[in-house]
Amino acid sequence: MSVRTVVERMHASFDTAAAMADVAAVCGFDRYQASSGVMAAAEYVARRAEQAGLADVRLLEFPADGSSRWWSFRAPTSWTPLRAELTAVGPPSSGAAGNGSVEVRPDEPFAPALSEPFTASLAEPFTALAEPFAYSLGEPPAPSLNAPFTVAAYPDEPFTLAAHSAATGPDGVEVPVVRAGSGGASPRGALVVHDDPAIPLARALAEAEREGALGLVTDQVSGDGQVGRVELRGGTSLLAFSVRPGRLAELLARGRARVTVTAHDTAPMPLVTGLIPGEEATETLLYAHLCHPRPSANDNATGVAALLGIARVLASAGGDARSGAGARPRRGVRFVWGPEFTGMAAYLHDVAESVPMAAVNVDMAGEDQRLCGGPLIVERAPDHLPGFVSALAEHVVTLLPQAARSYTGAVACDTWAWRATPFVGASDHSLLADRSIGCPAVTLGHWPDRFNHSSADTLDKVDPEELRRIATVAGATIAVLSTATPADHPELEAIAIHWAAARLLECLPSGRAVPDIYEMSGREDGHDASGTERTAGREARLGEKNGARAGSALNARPLELLWHRTDVAVAAVGWIDELCGDRGGSASRRWVEDLAAHVATLLPGDHPRHRSPSSPPGERAGGGICVPRRTWAGPFNLRGLVEAASPGGREWIGGRLAEERARGYALMLALAHAVDGVRDREAVARYAGLATGLPVEDGFAGRFLDILVESGWAAETATAGEEKAGAAGRGVGGVTAGSAAGDGGTGAPADA
């Protein structure tokens, strides 16, 4: 059966109404990573997975003590919010403490209230969909002079209480109010009001905790009609609230607040897993994170529901969407639902018996594109792993049914959009794709989403047809990966060759390669290659000296990008042999290499027709080259690195993420992935730029690698000059030329 037929069957069989009922049910749970709400959601998912026909359905529980670890991933701290209220109160009585003096407060937090854990009622599976969540977010009436004025109330307003807020006890406390950055009264024992956009929230929180404040309230992460998310570290002594703009004026005017937070810490961290058994022991994997505060419809109740819907389709066909009911797939299909990052870490470390052959992660699956503002995204596997999973997922998207045709009917047309993007790793697939695991994985989702991580991520923002589209892509991709045999080799090889050729042709001046590779070395107009205006901080860091010339060799040129993509493309084509269980020969790989050689002749400048070894790596002080090798255990974890780093290292990482969070995170992860014990520092930085499509300043790469070494997460060897040629011959691509052409294209990482 062709891939097109698999896509058509998956799309036709997906039960959209049942999936939307699942979305509505999951939205009803407050799904903090280790809480009674996420436990109730996990119980719902386990029950629905069994009803879908999955085998070996298990609801596993893990410690939520904040100290247990899976490699460098720390277990979450159990925290179930029960009730919280922030009220502005009238002027203090003549005997009350004033002028910012310290309010009487116990040395230790009150013991958590031990009332019954919060559990949302379970929606019946196939009942009519609940109405979209509606919360009263309008401006409250003007309060009388001394009447209490409610600034924030949980659970009435989702997202208003910051995750892991410390409990006050059931009676609450009354405290003075101090404005952040005012330089006036001491914040000790007070509630800090953060309403100044010039003060980063992270800094305000750190200063509040350091100064002994009771807590903080901010309006800087919220917008009109929505409350933005604030997360505190587990075990903090602070409490915090997030409110919409306009809510803080009355609080500041009155100068005092009554704060009540009750919570309990008895819930574990759950994980749900189920299986469609295969004929072989190997498995493919579908994952969707289960966590996030109520309602979080698109992030990620839709992903949870998509996997349940895929399970219904595949289980009814015996797991083999090609052969029909009763047929068993060649490889098992594993379904996993759990908290983001920590759930995947626990699964891989404690549960999985082997590394999945390939995986699809579903995160933010049902956005109404017109409301939320972003297209369907296929985030590719990283370049150090074989790319056929990416090629297949992108091909499946092109086969989705279209709702309309062009004027003559010659071309299929629709109003939804999609894009394929380089690997970022800001979801659970990051762990799978790390060299220590080595599982090629793509993520399906949406970005941008103007309602993400806010109280406005509600059921009315979900498009049932979009949910069906992403579920079809995920389900069809995993079905093909689970059932491929030698008979499928020609079709799958054609898909890989088409994808490979497109990526190589994008390197031509008339192509659409990732962002403007002909200007990635920087512009004179003050903008980087993506068109983003550089900040003063970024410009200053261009001059940082870390043993290499600032802005020199760390930005992609067309020929470098071409050879990098050639390695990735050859590995993708070669991986078909492993997937199908036969060897299709080397002709297709030679064809890709020949195409790359021809593209090279069309690039600007005088380039050789055939690839030549890279120039020797740059020398470091002492006449040698520095080759970093990873010493951290398990998948790379930026939070774990922050914990291990020096104060200066933590400040640098935090500053870069505060300035450009997504770009900074993607580059740090790419730099970590490039550390393989073969590339020197310059080659590591080149890889990060080539893999992400982002310019990499010398100072950024050098400082990050310094932090890895200083923290004990990497060791560095100064290699003697006579060894340079051997290191140089490996190239700078994501997959070495030798592995792409000589080992069947498995692209096995050196230290996996």
C-alpha cells in the first residue's frame, strides 16, 4: 500500500468528535507537572487508551521530591494549588506597621492545607463538547474607599497563581506593598509589585527572594484579556501572582495587601504508556506532554487527544494502517503521555527497554491558524541524525486532502499553511535526538501562537480540522515507519531523494535556503541575516575575544552549507536500508553527491566541482587546537547545566535567554550537540550555525563552551599540530562524510 493510501485512510478514520471531547476533558484539569490535577488527567488518559484498544496500558508514578534525578533532569516538586487570593485592603490602622516596615511573619511557611486534592470532573467521552472556557476578565467595578479589592483569585482565574507558590496557610497574611525598583521601603516581608518593563521579571523575582519578600505580583507577562504564565522554582519561599495590566494601580494606591495561598505536596509525577505490539522487538514512539495549567487547550490538550485518536485508528487496524484489521505491524508502536521533559527523561531512563527506532512528538496540535496566528510546523530532526523521518513527515503533509481546487481544478488549494523548520529542541524530542539516545525524531506543532502559555489558550482556539491534520501526519508517519519492508524501498527512497534534492537546490542563489545564507556573516545596516535588528548587547558581544576572530569563521557560506546538507541528505537516503531491512545499493547516495557537486559549480565564486577536505582547524594558544568532548551524562539539559554552572555562567546563560530566548536556546543546544570529541571549537560553532540557520558570534560560542568546561560538563584536549590534518578531514557537517557513505548511512553518533 502506498504512503498516499496510508494518509487517506488515517485522515478518513480519525474520529474528530471523539478527539475534541478528549481535548475538552483534558482542559478541565489543572495539570502542573506533579499535582493532583495532572494525576487525574493521567487517569483519564489511561482509561481512554484502554478503550482505544492499546495493550499494556500502565499509569506509572514517579517521585516528585525535587531531588531525584534522571541523568541531569531533576524530578519536579509536588505542588497542587487549592485556593489563592490577593486582595488590596484599606489603609492600615494606626497601630499597624507602615512605611514598608517588616510585617510580622512566621520564620517557616505555614504547613500546607491538607484538604482534599483538587480534581476536575471527568467529561464523558462522547458527550457534546463543553462550551469554550469563559472567565470574567473584565475590569472590576471601582471599589469603595475601604472595601477590599480583589486583584487576583485562584481557581477563578487560571494562570493567575504562579506555579510552586509557597503556601501562607488558610488564614492568609496581611503585608505592605513595595514597588520593584523604587529604592524606597525594604521588600522584606512585603509583596513586591513588578510593573516596570525595564526590570526583567527573572531579576525582580531573584531580588525579591534574596531580600526576604513574601512574594511578587506582576502584570508584565499578560496582555489584554489574558493572563500570562509565571513559574517559580520548586521549593521556593516566594509566592507570586500574574495579573492583567490595570490590576495593580489600586494595590499600589492602598499600600497593603492580604494574601492567601493554600496548596498540598502529596501528589507524585505520573506517566501513561501503552503499546500496539509488533512482530519485532523494536518500537517506534509517539509522545505528547500532558502538563500545563488549566485550560492549555492547544498546549497540549490537543496533542494528548491526537495520540488517543491515532491509537483508535491504529489499534482497530491491528497497528498496521496498510494491511487493515487484524494485521500486526512489523515494529511496535509505543504511546507515551507525561510531563514535559521530566516525563520523557523518566521514561527513557527507567522504563524504555530499548531506544525507539524513530519518534514523532506532538506538541500544540490544534491551533486555529487564523486566530492563533501561526502555521502547522514540522520541526526536523537534528542534522547529526539521519533525516528520513523529517523527509517522510514533510511528504505526508503534502498528501493531506485539500478542501478546494484552483480555478481550473488543476491544482489543489486550501487556506491552511505549513512550514518545515530546523531542529530547535524546545520540547520532549530534544531528549530523543541527543547523541546519548540517538533516536531520529520530529515534532509537529504550531508557531507562533499569540495565546500560548496564557489563560486565553482555550477550547475556542482549537480548529477540529487542524487537529485532524496533525493527527493524520503523526499517525501516517509512524505507521509507515512501523511497517516498512523491502517491498517499500523504492517508494521511500524516492521520497528521500526528492527531499534531499530540494534541500541541496535551496543552496542556490535563487533558492530559499534558511535565512539568507549569502548574508549570514552580517550586514552593515545593523540587522542580522534573519532581518532582526541587533541589540546593543549583541553588537557588544561581537567583540568578545574567546580565542577566535569575532564574526570571522562562524557564519555559513553557501559552499559550506551545501556540503553540510549533502552529508545530511546522503544519510537520509542511506537510512532507508535500515528502515526497510535491505540494502538498496549506493547508486542513490552517489546521485545525491553528484547533484551536490553540480550545485557547487553554480554557486557564486570559483569553487571546485568536487568536495575537498576542510582547511585545518584554527590554532589556539600554545600551538594546538582545542577539541571539546562531552562528559555530562544522558541527554543535554540546559537547566541542569545552569545548576552546575558558576554564578557568572548562570548569569551569562540567563542574560542570553532573556535577550533572545528562542534563538539563544536553539544555539546552545546545537553547540552541545556538536560536541563529539572530533570537532574543534571552530568546527563546533560552524556546525551550530549550519544546523540552525542562525548566525553564531564567536563570543557566544566561545563563552558557552567555556561554561561547559568550567562546569565539568565537557573536557577539552589541546591536540598537537601533527594531528590537525586528521581532524580537518572529518569536515564540519552534521554527519561525517565517512558515516554517510560508508556505513549504510546510519549516521551513528561517535559517542552514542
